[in-house]
Amino acid sequence: MMELKRQADSMKREMEQIKVEVEEGQVKIIMNGAQEVEKVEYNGEENLMLERAFNKALKESQKKVAKKMQGRLSDLGLGL
């Protein structure tokens, strides 16, 4: 079990190294491969409040999707 945890942690660190930068008009967002918003800029200025809001929304949506998937897997007899 510890080996699986170690591998999962290693994979997460690898995903965090992937960077995606998107610009749309005056907005620039930088995310990592672990789907965490690292930086939000509006009109060239960093906006920490938007960064926190995006990360909070992402985490909440991921929780809801995971819960829904668990239910579906249980329905199929594959519950974890």
C-alpha cells in the first residue's frame, strides 16, 4: 500500500510540472497538469482572489464528480 502511495505522489509531482498558459483578451491564466490554477492576471496584474475562486470551484466540481462516479461504480458492482 505504501508503494502505491509513493507512486501516486510521484505522478502528482510530475503532473504539477506541466504548465498551461492561456490568454484571452486582458485575462491570462496559468494552470498546472494537476488542474490547479497557479496564476490569474487581469490587465497585467495578478489577481489572487480570482485564483483562489477558480481553485475552489475546481476542487468542488472534482468532489462532486468523484462522488457521482463512486455511485455509478457501485451500481455496476465495482464499488471501491
